[in-house]
Amino acid sequence: MQVAACGVCRTDLHVVDGELPNPKLPIVPGHEIVGRIDKVADGTDALSIGQRVGVPWLGQTCGQCRYCRNGSENLCDRPLFTGYTRDGGYATHVVADARYVFALPQDGDDIATAPLLCAGLIGWRSLQIAGDGQKIGLYGFGAAAHIIAQVACWQGREVFAFTRKGDDAAQAFARTLGARWSGSSEDAPPEPLDCAIIYAPVGTLVPLALRAVRKGGRVVCAGIHMTDIPSFPYDILWHEREIKSVANLTRQDGEEFFKIVPKARIRTETVSYPLTRANEALADLRNGRLRGAAVLVP
């Protein structure tokens, strides 16, 4: 398919920095892909030439392991991941398995849609895992959090946004998207949270989030990679607090999320770069110079 836009995700940084094991080498990164089909394999009836589709992180599963058989294809024993173990969207064209792409409206904004293919999908899965708590904390207000804050507010929840210390711009941005409160990750929220989601790949945030949630609260680690979690006193985990992780996504996650996007009137904040400036986009992401999400345009 011909690539129209490809989001730049923090997972791409983990791939190019060698923080994820056993990548395909050489690899073309990128797994937030929006494009149009220009060729289909024989026997592929579900998609057609010219159709606008999205290609996510989950590129293929075996369909045979215990996880695939019980509906947990995100935990497949023999998966392929776009931009990691199969070539991705930092390119003009990409080859994808027709069974794992999402049909998109023909007239959508390609740049605005691209971040939904991972930041949105992983954000949605992490929100589901966090449970139905009313007061939700989001640590690391980047691409995923700025999307999921809108979903949570649409659901009637109260959002508490945590950013890097001194990042007044990110805190103000969170408030424009409906956050009730925003502050530094080191700050205690004004009241105990029901749950918290950590999007920043920073292990030291885990004890901070545990201290922020109420008894019986849940902390969700939403990244594919995180720095080491430091030791912490048992009493901040006690009272049946939980720590959970998020791994990949399922096609069902996508079907659910893309139905919600128009209902919640989600808008993405994006900064576009030509494909030739992909390294600059990655550097801006690495150094926290982005508001929202970076998107490459061939």
C-alpha cells in the first residue's frame, strides 16, 4: 500500500536505540500507518484497491498458540510487529497482512489519524485495563495521554495529568483537553486517584503512582519498555493496590476504539515532518520537544 502518513511513536525510539530484543535487521520503523491500497494479493476479498486503511503495531499472529485460541492474540507466542519484526511505515510504501489492517473512512485526515493507530489503540487498551475508576491519573502527557484524556473526559471521568517537572506548557495543554488538574509527576494529586496509567517509560514513576492511588487502586504501565522500577516500601502496595502492564493490542481493541473516535470527537495534536526528516522527528520526541504527536509524510 502507498503510505500517506506515519506517526512517530516512542516505541520507534526503543527499536532504533536497541532497547527491544531481536528486531528484524535492517528494519524500516513505523507502525502508525495510514495509506491507500495500491495492490492486493490474489484471494483477498475484504479490501480493495484505493481503499484507505490503517496499519497498526500488531502485524500478524500465529492463530494456534494458547493465547490466540483464547482471544488474547496480543500475547501470541509467534507474532510479527510492524516496524520491529517486519518493515514499517517510514517509507513511501509498505506491505501488510490484510487480516490485520483497519478499514478507515475514505475522507479522513491522514496526518490527524496516524497517531490513533498506536497512541490511540494502546491508550484505549490501557484505559480498559485501568478499570472504570472515576478519578484517573495520566503520567506522561504525550501522544497517548492527549488522546485518552479526551476519551476519559467524554466518558465522564475526572482526569489528573502529570508531566515533567516545570513543563508548564504540557500542563496547560492537558487542561485545554479537559483535565481537572495538572502538575508535576513528583506532585501529589489533590485527592486520591482510583487508577493511574503510566505512559512515560520511566520506572521511578511506579512508586509515585502507587502513592497517588487509593486503597484498591490500580496502576497500569502502558509502555513496551520502561527503565528499572526502583524498590519501594510494601505499604504503598498494600491495601490491595495493583500494578498491571499492557502488552500490544488485539484487533478487537481496534474495532472498539475506532467506533469511539467520532463519538468522543477526538482530535489529535500533531507536528508533521517530511519523511526525509525522520531522524529530526525522533530527536524531538526523545528530547520532549513535541506537543501531541509527530507524523511523517512521504
